[in-house]
Amino acid sequence: MTPGPRRPDRGGAPAVRRTVDAIWKLESARIIAGLTRLVHDVGLAEELAQDALVAALEQWPAGIPDNPGAWLMAIAKRRAIDHIRRSRRLEEKHEQLAHEQERQQDLEQDDVLRLMFISCHPVLPMRERVALTLRLLGGLTAAEIARAFLVSEPQIARRIAAAKRTLARGQVPFDLPDGPELADRVSSVLGVVYLIFNEGYSATAGDDLLRPGLCQEALRLGRLLAELAPHEAEVHGLVALMEIQESRSAARTGPSGEPVQLHEQNRGRWDQLLIRRGFAALLRAKEIGGAPGPYVLQAAIAVCHARARTAEDTDWAQIAALYEALSRLLPTPIVQLNKAVAVGMARGPDAGLALVDSLGADPVLQNYHLLPSVRGDLLARLGRGGEAKFEFERAAALTQNSAERAFLLRRAGELAGGDSGPTLGAAVEEFLARDELNAATIRSYGQTLRRLRLALGDRPLAAMTAEQVARVFETAWGSVAAKTWNRHRAAIRSFAAWAGLDDLAAGLDRRAETRSPALPIDPAQLDEIWNRPGIPLRERTLWRLLHESGAAVTAVLSLNVEDLDLDDRRARVAGAWVSWRSGTAALLPELVAGRTRGPLFLTDRRPGPSRPPQDGDLCPETGRSRLSYERAEYLFKRATAALDPTGDGYTLRRLKPRP
């Protein structure tokens, strides 16, 4: 885990602590960057900087130095020299330090830019880039980052630690890239900064629409990058975009925190200073020259909005043209959706709706709440209130942000209409509640019907068509194996027959299944799996039992504790016997751990209130539910990915013994 700034038990008055915190946020990036250049290890550099911070907390109550940043840097470099001495590299580094002293100021700026490039390196997953950037360049603690992104502090600490390990393992150089690599690396940094800004500007989850702290941190990083890379037009474009978007923050929410749409905002509350700064940044980008990139084009769109004195004055034709240019450079589904909004305003809602409907089958947008939200808005403008109502309700079901959900439900409530009769949601719940369905069937059918309900919303059954169902299937399961496709198809056919709507599955053809035999895992690899350290008891027992019994995965996962006969090493399930040998026999007593009934293999945590399991799948003694086939398969694939030549990992079926 990566620690936050350490605090001694005794460290002076609260005012001094606040001063130290403020100076740390301003100076930490420069200090860590300079140390990384010396020790070539970003993790070690941060530890040395932390040592200097602790020294400040201990010594500054007696008097804060005139130049606190230089004081911290001096202490940190002294710690670095001590480390270098211990590493027997003192002579070479002394010479390097003497040479660097002469060009200290130039180096410090370059060092911060290097640190920015390394913390946003493409070798790191995006989540780790974001966490490491906020940690090293923002000076935020793991707890502060966790609060900003609504995740746990240990999760953020693990991401930061993993990022440092990846950089160290890959020996990523602390150098400034040049040539074609520079553009790629700048693009990576810009992507991280804009992701941080967007999470603050429109939070994906939680109760509040805005998280101002993230917006301010992204703006600070963007402005810093513009100083360090003044000749990169896209950097100034991103700064311009963020400045203008941030200028609207005060007008974007109402008294209760509810969203206020752009055309309804009080433009007198827009921050004119930020707008002027945005205009100036875009002007600098244009002065640099060259073909406009994605951020410059998005900034130009933001400028069009900022120039309009009223919503009616907005030059939607120009905005639509800019989105057309942006979609050629960045043909992503999100850009296409924004383009549809602009086209709908410039050329009428019919034209916008045609573009939105062309995006409905894109898998990237299948869970994106703004797709049905935009569609609902266009339908409402066309006077099709009943259809718009369903779209807003579907958007509300998809969003994880409470303020946005309440806003969308309010919009739906303002619209009259909608066909009468039972809704899809009510019908699904009634269908799955039938006594004749066993737990496994309910799980299987439920997965299919939840996806259908999420995609179509709780519209009346009478309003559903086979074309809509086929579109959902193609988007959600178009690329899956034939067996999986056919399983989902069977579920919808059963539901449609029960509801008296047989034609709902008319557009779903059965796919031919060509199942290749699952070859057993090589004995040498099996030994490696059995002896691998760190495998949880549940997985070790399940894998051994599957191998020793040769039983189907579904049968083994259906076992209950009361089915077990530990003395005879067997259990009865669905009218058949599952038996095992000594390897499983040694593990089962510990796994059962005194339980007398309920599922043998349990999930890691208790189920949430939104998806209560069936009674037969819930352990009455622990409150946890039965381990699902999908989760068990995922864990085994992840554990065996390094053994599989394809890198995908093995399926549980391959644990069957050799004939």
C-alpha cells in the first residue's frame, strides 16, 4: 500500500500543519520529479520526499523557513545522497549532483514534465494512471483520491502500488520522449487529465452531480502542462475546453443539487474570468498552427456556447459542423451521440433522432444512460411523449448518479402517455417468481431478462416488438458463442410464450453449436495449479472436487452442505452421486467449517438488497449466496491465464480427469 503524507505524533500547532499541507501540494511534484531523476525509481523518490515532509512537520513549529520548497528539496536530496551512499554509487552521483546544481531551474521544469509523462505512461491501465497522477503531481493522499472517486482507500492504495511496480518492472526510463513518441505520450497525459476533469464535472456515481475538487485539480494539471509544453496546440486546446466548461459550474445545478440543462442555465452566473482564460488558451492553440486536433475542436464548440448571450443565439449550425470535423478525427460512439444532439438542434429533431437510432446497436453505448436520455429529449420535441417517457425511465435505470436519476425521473413524470397494460418489469418479476422454476433456471432466465429490461426500460408489453428484442440480442450477445446465444434465445422464447407474445422471438434464429471437446489439463500443469501459493480454500476445494469427481461444473456448484457424506466421500445431487478422493477429502472439513446446511460453495460477500437470491441459494448461517458458474469460471481463467498458451486461461471443464 502507498502511504499518504506521514504525520508524527507530535508536530506543532494546527496552523503549521495546514501550512505544511499547502506547501506539500504545491511543491511535491517538483520534489518527487527531481528525486526520480536521481534515483531512477518513482516509488523510492516518493518515500524520500515523504521523509522530508516528516522532517518539516517536526522542525517547522520552531519557525518556517523563508523558502519552504527549497528547504524540502534540500532535505530530500540529502536523504537521496544517503541512499546513494548506501548503494555504493556515491562517487558517480556526486559528480552528477555538482553538474546539475548549475542548471537546477531548467532541470526542475523538465523533471516535472518527465514525472507527468511517467505517471501517465501507456504501459499503465487508465485507473492506475489517474491514481498515480493525482498522488505524485497533485500531492493528494490515497484517502483524498478515494473520496473523490467514491471507492475505498485500500483500492486506491493498491492501484498506486501496482503502478509503481509496473514502472519499476518495465524499467520505464525517466526521459522526455521525442519525435512521434512525444505526440502519443502527450495524448496519454491529456486523456488522464480530461478523465479527472470529467469525473468532477459530471460524476458517474454518488449523490452529487459535481465534484469541484477534481475539476480544480485537473485545471491545475492542465495549466501546469501548458507551461511545461508551451508549443503543443492540443495542450492549450484542453485547457481552453476545461476553463470554459468550468465557467458554467455555478449555473449547472439548482438549489437542491439537481441538474440544470445548458439551455435553461442563468448565463449571468457563468464565470467570465474563466471564459476569457479559455478564449486566450484557444487563441494560443490557433497561433501554434497545424490542423486542429480533438481538444482544439471541442474547445471551439465550447466557445460557440460561451459566445451566445442566450440559448436562442447559439450557432448550432457551426457546432454541428465542428462535430462533423471532430467525428472524422475521433469517430467514437460518444462523439457521434454529441453530434446527433447538435444535428437535432441545427436541422430538427427528426434528423437528430435518425442519427441516435443508428447508434442503438453499438455495444459501447448499451449501458450508457445518455443514449436513451438524448433519444427521450428528441422524442419529446417531436411530441411523442409516451415514447419519450420510456426513454427517460430507461436512462434513470442506467445512471449511477442519484442527482441525475432524480432529474430523469422528474422529466419522465412530466410527460403524459404511454400505452396501458402490464409493463415488462412487472411481467419479468411475475415470470421469475413461478414455483415450477428451480434456482438454476431462475438464475439463467434472470440474466437474460434483466438485460432485456435494462435495454428497453419498463415499457408496456404491448409496446414491445420482435425488432426491438432482436436489436438488444445483437448488441448484448451478437459475438458470443453459439451455445450462449441459444441459451438466451431459449429464455426469451419461454418468457414470450408465457406472456402470450410468441412473436417476440421471431427475429432470433437458433445458431448451430459446434462444441469441441475440452482437453484435460496436462498433469504437470495440474501439479502447478495444486501447489500454487495464495489460492483461496474455496477455489482449491472446488478445483480438486471437479478433477477428482469428473462431475459437471453445474452439478458440483449445486451441492449443499447437507448433501455431503464426508465419511464415504460422496454427495447426492439431482438424483446422481458425486464422489471424490483424498485430495478433496482433506479440504472439505475446513471449507464446511461447522456449517450444517446451505450451499457448499459461497460467494465472498453478502448479496445486495437489489438482487436477493432464491432461498435455496442462500446460506442461512452466513447470509451469503451460492457461488455462480460465471464467477467460478472467471476466477479459474484468471488463475490459469499464465499457463494457457492463448493467454485466456482454462475453463473449468478442462479439470476433468484424463480417460
